[in-house]
Amino acid sequence: MDTTPGFDRSLYLHVNAFARHTGWLHEPARLYADYGVVLFALLLLVSWWRARGLGERAVTRALWSPVAVLIAVGLNQPLVHRIGEARPFTVFPAALVLVHRSTDGAFPSDHATMAGAVLAAVLLSTWHGERGRGARTLGIVTAVLAVLMAFVRVYVGVHFPLDVVAGLALGALVAVPVVLAMGALSRPLVRRLERTQLRPLFTTAA
């Protein structure tokens, strides 16, 4: 089913035309579109590592961040199936497509949902309790990579712009309440675990 607004189609075609004239970007874009998820996993790992020095609230949020991302992507799957929006390369058969042509729906984008959820989770777990340069840098890097992932999924030809915008928003909207609620509920458990041999996983305090 094709329910794509006209302006969304037009913007997709402009990005696709840009892709045709930037052959030197094809391979980096293809690699990031397919394997960039690994970078986001590393960002979650770094945010947990930093959060151990920021107190219980930060570390509990960091520990729940991967779960929040999985929940966001899991909720997106039935939504994609229910909406059933056509992929842009089925609407425009002549479009340049640089990656595998998926057969599932396009809206919202799974990759963008993942990126939006990671961005929200990283900001919640590392921005708290510290005004240092490192926290700001990690948040900015994550934001740049999330927006880049959204753009690249359009650039390689498999999503319309609104697909990725909706994905970023959905990921963040799901991740925020999960991280906040589960982080708060699990703080007593973390306090107990800090008194065990697992202490280095939760804090850097002496």
C-alpha cells in the first residue's frame, strides 16, 4: 500500500538523485546502512561504562537502555506490518538502491527506531549528574550518528524521509519511559548488588 505524501516522494527523489552523483559515497553508505547497528551497541556500552561513575540513577538507566532499545524495535515490527507502506523502490522502480531490497513495510524505519531509542537512552544515562565535556561529547556523537543513520537509509534507497523521521521519534518515545521507569524500580536491587562481588559493574566508587 502506498500512502506516501507528495512532498515525501519529492524529497526522496532529490536524495536519490544526489546518491546517483556521489558514487564515492556508495560503499561507506552501504556499510553504515547495513552494519552501523554495531556502533550503536558500542555507544550503549560506553554509556554504561561512564554511568558507573555518575551514581545509581545513571547506572540503572544505562543497564536498562539495551532493553529499551529492543522493546522499541519489537513494538515497531507489528506497526510496520500493520501499516504496510510500500518501499520507495516499488513506487519508483528506476530508483537507485544500494542495499538489499527488503520485502517488509517501510514505515516506520527499524534502523531509525533503533537509533532514536539509543540516542534517548544514552542522553538519559550519561547526561545526568555531570556537566563535563565527556558527557556532552557522547551525547552529541550519538545524536550525529542517529541522524546520519536516518539519512543513510534514505540515501541507499530503501526508505522515504518520513519513514526515518517517524522511526527516530518512535524509538525515543518508547525508550524514555522504559529507561526512566525501570531504572527507578531497579535502584534498590542495584544497591544490594553494589555490596557483592559484582560491585564493579555498577559503580566506580571506592
